[in-house]
Amino acid sequence: MVLLESGENYLETILILQQRNGNVRSIDIATEMNFSKPSVSRAMSILKKSGYIIMEPDGRIVLTENGLKKAASVLDRHKTLTVFLTDILNVPPDTAEKDACRIEHIISPVTFAGIKKMVKENRKK
């Protein structure tokens, strides 16, 4: 199933919250993304049906193997693009963060691989 930008953003947020807090609940996602609880609930239902998350009886949200893989990929693109924009193109950090969040969903694998290679080479210097 093709995951839309909003779904990728939710998975990325779940992973970030999991790394930061350990456990993730819908209210945490709603707070982090500044979305309403009903919007998050609907999105979690879609992600669950798609096999990206498991909703535990106690309300915790857990990424499945596929969910973790997808979330890690989105987060990697986000972080790499942010570094590329700030460190190589000298874009102000707040602008780079916003732009990376948009670009991460549409960039081709080939272009991303080239940017990632350039970022790694730049860090060696």
C-alpha cells in the first residue's frame, strides 16, 4: 500500500516520540503535531489497518516491523535533508527544517542517495 505524506508524518512522529518518551499514546501524537484527538484517532485506525502500527489494549501505540522501517526511512530523509540544507546550502535552520519536512516525501531515491553521499563527504572534512 502506498503511504501518503500525512501517514509518513504520523509514523515519523511516532518514532520520534518513542525515542524521546519510550511509550506513545494518541494524545502524545495530537500534542506533538498540534492535531485534534479525533484526527489522530482516524489516522491511527488507517495505519493499524495498513499494518504499520499496533494499538495495545492500554492505549500504547507500537510500530510494527514495517512501520518502524518506514518511519526510520522518513526520519533519515528528514535529518539528512535538514543537514544538507543548513550545512551545505547555508539555509537558516528554521527554514531548512520546514523545507526538509516537505521535500522528504517527494524526493526520488536516486536524488536522496546523491544528497546523502554529499552530506557524508562534507562531514569527513
